[in-house]
Amino acid sequence: MKKLLILGLTLLAACIANASIPTLTGPTGGFELPTANVLASGVTVSVDQNTSNNVNTIYPSVNVLVGLGSGLEVGAGYAQQWAYDYYNQNWNRANLWDVNAKWQLPLGEKDFKVAVGATYGQLLQQYPDDDPYFGHAYNVYVAATAPIAGCKCTGNIGYGKNVEEWYSYDKMGESGFNGGVAVEKMLGDDTAVGAELICGDKTGAFGDVAAWTTHGNLYLTQKIGKDVTARAGIGGLGQMTELFLGAAFTFGK
């Protein structure tokens, strides 16, 4: 079943690409860390699927971004996550949704960009033989992006809280600072490779992304035509390493 899903996402990427695509956590960026770039106009829809051997959490995520002009983007995301409960020998389901917004400050600089953003999400965990659990997550952040040595470099610092997976009760409800740096290099006009280092686990994320503490990410994006971008990434390096595949479609630009 997983192989069929991977094949389907690959075919989707081949049939439908973009310049500013959602991260796994929603706002515009390369993989997980929001950059200071924003979607200038139009609508972008992305679908990502993790394909790891961590059978605890297998979920597709869908993110939608809308560029409103004047440096402002807003978005929303949804995922249905399944986790296996080894103690009770059954699967538990969680419905996850979030909203986000980012504003690029009008500094008048062509290359150096600064943006402020926020995300908020809610989670409903459904248990077969118990009451559901309801939780929330949030993050507010500042990101700066500039070209350095032929690469697009980003620094990001934020304050937020995650809702961890239901077997991580010791971390539920904690708030704290988080941060990260990212470097992206274009290989020609349509291909980009990037690396991210994320510090802290309070990025307002859900699922496996929430469970990662300090970790690294590697990713590759490939534009296909004018409106489609395919993405492959290895996330959670140093933690729960997972392979993600996805595609983003932009229209109305």
C-alpha cells in the first residue's frame, strides 16, 4: 500500500511546480523551516507523505497557501495521522489542522528580506476505548533570508509549543524558544538542494516533526513546467530519520 502511495505522489508530481511552496509546517520555505520569502500571489496546494520505517506515524499532509499581495501570505493545513499503540495492540487516529500567516516587511531591499509569522494548530486524538484528547500548538517567529556565496541563506528564531504524540505526555504543554538555519543552492533554473538545522522542538508542529528535537534536514526540489514543484526530503537527521515525498501545484499567479 505504501509503495502504491509513493508511486501515486510521484505521478502527481510528474503531472502537476512552483516558486514558493509550503513547508511541512505550513509557511513558505524549503522543507521545514520558514524563510522570509512569501507567496506573492495566487494559490499553492502541496501534498507530502512520509515513507519511513517508523510504523508509529504514517500520515499524508495537505497545505494550502494564498498570496494576498503586499508581502502577506496566509495558509491552512490538514493531516490525518495514525499511530500504533503497542500497549493496547491497536491503531489510534489523530486529526490535525493548522492555520498560518506570514508578512514580509517592506524594507525596500532587493535581496535581504525579513518576515514575521505565526502558526496555530489543533489536534483531536481519538481512542477506541477512551475519551478523545484535544490539544493545541503554536509558534511565532522572525525569519531573515539573504544571498550569501551564491546560496539562499535563512536564519529563523521563534517561540512556541508543540503537541507531542500521545505517548510523549512528558512534553505536552511545554513552551519554549526554537530556531534554525537553512542554506539552499540552485542547480540550474529548475533544481534546488537545501540543508536545514533546527534547534529546539517547540516549532508549533504535530506528529513526527513535533517529536524531533535538534535535528537536520536535507531536501531537493524540482520544478516541472511552470506550475508544479516536486519535493523529496530526508527529515529528522539525528532523531527519527524519515523520507518525505511530495508535490506542490500553484495556480492563479
